[in-house]
Amino acid sequence: MMREVRLDCKLNSVTLVSVLSACGSLQSVRLGMQVHGLIVKLEVDDGVMVVTALVDMYSKCGFWHSAYDVFTGAEGDSRNLITWNSMVAGMMLNKESERAVDMFRRLESEELKPDSATWNSMINGFAQQGVCGEAFKYFREMQSVGVAPCLKIVTTILSTCADSSMLRHGKEIHGFALRTDINRDDFLATALVDMYMKCGHASWAREVFNQFDTKPDDAAFWNAMIGGYGRNGDHESAFEIFNKMLEESVRPNSATFVCVLSACSHTGQVDRGLTVFRMMIRDYGLQPKPEHFGCIVDLLGRFGKLGEARGLVQELAEPPASVLASLLGACRCYLDSSLGEEMAMRLLDIEPENPTPLVILSNIYAGLGRWKEVERVRGMITDKGSDKLSGLSMTEVASK
């Protein structure tokens, strides 16, 4: 592409900024460096737009050193708050949070005042790295200087609180949402439900859910409740919310059915699980993914319906190892050597260096008293150079 650029053509900064933006989005640092070289060669005015675009491009490509070199090399009017914001965001993107903090604190010496974009970069950066405490510290500081956080930042911090089980911070965010009257936003409500569920407070999540007389028609909102109840072991409530979802004509999505099928598996409800599985395909036109097959295969396997489980596995062109391993585990419980060997061999095709399938297969043969087969399988393990088995597995074989 760059070879086709005639050096006598008039390239302006707007064109170059657009190309640099595309390079950053595509993470094509090679092309970005060519554009940078062209800027230098043609002595294009390196104003704020060009400098900021170069910083952004190098940062998105993972070359924060190069971004910083461009940033520090800019002089006078070639660097303003937008450029600083791009550099701070770039440092956070590359997990250089200490450098980002240093730059944030240096703004004052440049007689610049952080705007909402600066604060958002700091908060979002720490949140993305899972450092909930630091994200929350900047969230508080942001408010103390009179900058209002946007809804996206509030939901981002809530998600971090959920993943870190930081209930205290999550509750404070909820309080902020109530004070600023944004608590009825669908996305925020979903984040609140998810946070309370992941912190083990299903009753508080239910209060958020119940505040809506007319529930949002976004499946994610309902999924947060269904999946949350499932994680907390209250599978009947998960089924209740799913039924309510259908009653209110909210269309479930693929993730909804993963949650419901998982609840069926954990409660051993084979008939209900099969009904839900068929409903997903017949009524909603959703093609089952490996996660759905994994849930239903696990459910059927637990109750000895190995033939049906195998039939479902056969429907997958390339069943993932987790699905095959689930069925192999069921074969171990019910001592099905024929299907067990089939699953073990298929797992070995996927993960040839993993001895676990052979260990389980040897345990199946040991449970049947077929000692010659046990020795044969152990020989296969040795031939693969995988004789370093876990003590528990070998003890199980030996004890038979």
C-alpha cells in the first residue's frame, strides 16, 4: 500500500491520522511505522492531531516505549490534554499502571486539569486489571473534584467488584446509583444483580430485580439472575426466573440455556434438561454450542444414559475435550469399558501428552477385574513416556 503512495502527492494530516487510526485498530505496527516514517520524510506538520494519533497507534500495537518517545519528543502546541489522555490510556492498556499514575499526577505541573476522559482511563485501566481498590479510589477522587462519572464507568467498576467479590465497594456504587437516579438503567441493574450474586447475596440481587414492575427485555438481565441463582446453589429459583422470563415473552439467548441446562444437570432433572435442550432448538432456532452439549452430556452421563449421551456427542463435528472427558467420567462410574475406550482414544487424539484418559480407562478395567487390560493400558502410558501419574490414580488401580 505504502509503495503506491507518490511522494509528490499532497498528504495532509487528516489523511495520515485516519491511516494511523486504522493501523492502531488492526494492530498493524509495521504499516504504522511506515506511515510514521513518511510523516518524518515529508516533514508533515506534527501538530496535536498527528502526535496523538501516533501515540494511540503505538499504544494499541503494544509498543508503549515508542508511544512514549513520540509523546516526550512533542514540543509546544504539539501536545495538549488530548495527547496526555491518549498516553495515559496507552499506559493502562499496556498494563503500565505505575507509569500511568505518574503521568496522571504530572498533569498539574503542565497546568492541565484532568477531564472525564482522563479519569475514565485511570478507573477503567485499574478495573480491567482487576485492581478494584485502586479503581474505586480514583472513582471517589473523581467525584470529589466535581467530575461526574459516566454510566459505562459505573458498570465497569461494578463488574470489577463482582469479579473480586468486593461487596463493600459494590454497595457504595449502588448507593451512588440511587443518589444520582441511574439505578433503573437496564445495564446498571444487570451489573448490580451480577455483583450481588457473585458476592453471595442473592436476596439483595432479587431486590434489584424486583424494583422493575416491567422487567427489561434484555436477556442479559435475566441471565444474571438465573446464572446467579445457579452459582449460589438455588436451582429452583433459577427455574422460577426462567419460567417468569418466558411468561413475559423475553426471548432467551444461548447463554440463558447454558444457565438453565447447568441447573438441570446439578439437580439431576433429566427430563427437564432434555425438554429445555429441545426447546432451545425447536422454539428459538438456536444451534447448540459445546457448552450446551457439555451440560446435557454431563446430565445424561450422571444417570447412566450413556447411549443417549454418546448420540449427542456424535452430533458435534469436533467435540471439545471437556465434553468427551465428562462422558469418560460417566463411563468410569458405570464401568462401561467399550464407550470408555472410545472416549479415551478420542481424548488422546486431542491431547496426546495427557495421560489422564488412559488412567481413567485403566480404572474402568480394574473395576471390572480385567487385569490384562489394565496392564495393556499401563503399557500404553509407559510407551507414551507418561508414567508420571498422580498418586491417587495409581492407588485406585493398584487397590483393585
